[in-house]
Amino acid sequence: MQIYNTLTRKKEEFIENEKGKVKMYTCGPTVYHYAHIGNIRNYIGHDILDKTLRYLGYDVTRAMNITDVGHLTSDSDSGEDKMEVARKRENKSSMEIADFYTKAFFDDFDKVNCKRPEIISPATSNIDMYIKMIEKLLKDGYAYVSGGNVYFDISKLKDYYVLTNHKEDKMVVGAREGVEEDNSKRNQADFALWFTTSKFEGHELLWDSPWGKGYPGWHIECSGISIKYLGEYLDIHGGGVDNIFPHHTNEIAQSESYLGHKWCNYWFHNEHLLDESGKMSKSNGTILTVSELEKRGYDPLAFRFMCLNSHYRRQLVFSFDALDQAANTLNKLKNKIADIIDDGNINQEKYDLYNNRFIDEISNDLNISNTITIIYDLLKDSNVNGHTKLKLINDFDKVLSLELTNKNENNSELTEYILSKIEERNEAKKNKDYNLADQIRNELLDKGIELMDTRDGTKYKIIK
Ligand SMILES: [Zn+2]
């Protein structure tokens, strides 16, 4: 399998540490608010990687953290802990906030058919591990205590910026706009491992440590959870491109200094989902979540389908038009699949032909959009019997997870919607409001639904 590795900045053959086994880590959500659809695109990318590895026969163990402490409003060490921000905003305890948004996150995660990792661990459950790591980093001279906090000293490394191409001076935290200098740091790019003094009063979650009561930094939690559950040698670590610096850069620094050897071989990063404003912002004042899309009548799998049609290393621009189009295409595809008659026996030669094409694409740095083309080719191929077609599509769906052979439940919702529009249009015609009637017809046409007025009333067909 070929996979793009951020560490080497090229597509490489994937070679696992232990034959047939893959240990994979995904940075989890910070549960201080809802995860928007841009966050979810990132998890869909990881889900595809996880399922592709399984499809290729690897035994995958995957871990993910839940950040419920220590992630400040800036990804570096300034700003306030996001959980504290939420606690004050909603007047609840940190644990109530974490429970609520963790549940909301997994609701949406499940709705887009992302498989939950084998290991899911909240940051607050592993405090002992971080303390153990920080003690060793201090003992070995990679960290120092200053102003009550413990910092990692990046000057102790030969190459701190292994994941980035940026010049050091550009990456220095203090030099970036809007980030205030921390006078306790020897070098402004040093990062906090443990906070005991904070300019914010009343931080709710505090633990005893050799350096006083405090709480862990954000970066140490991923290193700690990964090493604790997946061991000293990690095959793949991933996140969104915004995690490359400083989060993953810091994870490598502290993990390898702690372990004394290379930690992770492949770094996997998903590009952003943007809206037309250039970042994923709100829509009519609402955070766009998968559940919100569902409330607006969309099948969450239409969103998954939209994501799969674009390569994970490419930015994807979200719009409701694009989502409408994805929903219609998926709907049509499912209807075509529903028309397949399950006849004949498996034709192994044909099965292998198409399955090998599928494997070639998923093994080529997750070329998922091309696998959709394979399905269209398969549907058109009159030399393949229905049984073989259905077997192939069911197998491909182990990776795609679009429920391609399930009868489209959303059909009934769509049907209901169309029927209500037809009724609305009939009412308009009755009131001689032909403008409105035309408007409804055009509105449906834009969505790929054509209305036909017949003697038996108005019929419709889905045209795209
Ligand atoms: Zn992380």
C-alpha cells in the first residue's frame, strides 16, 4: 500500500513494524463544543484509512483520545483552557460539559458510519502516565520547571521542526500574531507539559503532581495515551493538517525524547473542509454539524459520500448545492443497485477483476473517488451476473460504508418532501398563483426532480 507520509513529504510504501499488525492513533476531539462537519471530514478520512488497512488484511488496533482538559484556546500555550471557557459559557461542571459533547460527537461520528476505535480514552483518565513521562523528561534534561510550570526545552533537539518545512523564526510562537509571550519560557517555542500556575483563577480540574497541583498540557496527552495503549512503536499517527504544528511537532519531540528512539513511522493528515467564506464557519448562526444537516433533511451518508468524492489531501469546499448534488447522486446510485437482480453464482474471474481494481485504487494513497467509478463500470457491465455484482458492492462497502445495498430509507423522506411540494403547488394553482406554482416546479428541478402534469395528477421523476 502506498500512503503519503507528512514526515518524509512523499508517497511511500507502507511497511508495518510488526508483520500483519498496524497500530494507529487518531487525535480525538476537544469536547468543549459541537464538532462541525469540517472536524467530521477528518474522522471520515481516518475511518477510510482504518478500513482500507483491514480490507488489505492487516490486523489494526486504533486508539483515540478525548480531550477534556488542557487544550487552550490557542493551540500553543496561550489563552484559556477550552473546557473552562465552556464551563463558564454554560454554567456547568467540566465533567458535565465533557459528557454532553462527547456524546454529541459520537452521535455524529456514528451517523456517518465511522467505526469507533478499539481504544477511546479521555485525557483525564491518564494523568499518572503524563506525570511519569514528564518526570523522565526532567530527569533526562529535556524539560525544565519555570514559573511553576514544566516546559519542554526544544533547544535540546537536533531537529525540532521535523514535520514542517517552515523556517524556525516563522514558527516561533511568540512571533505569531495574537499570541502573547510567556516569560517563564527559555525559548518562546518551548511548550508546556504541565501547568501549575495559570493566570486564570478557579481552574476546576486539578491534580496533585511533583510540581504542585495542576493540569497537563494538551500535547502530552496524545503521546501518553498512544504509548500507554499502543506501545513504544507506532505505525500511523494522524489528525487534521492544522495539527501538524504545533501539536504533532510537539508530540514527536516529547515522545522520542522520552522513549529514546523513533516513535512513529507514518504521519497521516487530512485537508480542511472549507465553506465559501474560506473556513468552516456557522450557517445562519448555527454550527454546521452532521445532526444539523440531518435536521435539514439530509442523509448523513450523503455528507460522507460528498467527502469520499474528494481526495483526503485536497481541500474541499462545502456548499448546500454540492451536498444536494451528492445526495442526488448517491440516491440514484442506490436505486440502480436496488434494481440488481441477485441471480447466478459468483463468477470468480469477474470478482477478482473488479476487486483487484478496487484494491489498486484504495492502495494508491486512498484513491476513493476512483472506486466510485469502478462501481459505475460494474453496474454497466452486462457480462457480470447480479450475484457477483452484489457481492462486490457489499465488499467495497466494507471500506466505503455508504450502505449501498440497503434500500434507501431516505427515499421515504425524500418522497414525503416531494409530495408535500406537489401539494403546495396544487394549492397555488387552485389559487391561480401561477408564479408560485412555477417557482415550486423550478425549485424541485434545481434539486434534480422533474414534475409532469398528467391526467392522473402530477407525477415526478428524479433526473440527476
Ligand atoms: Zn493529539
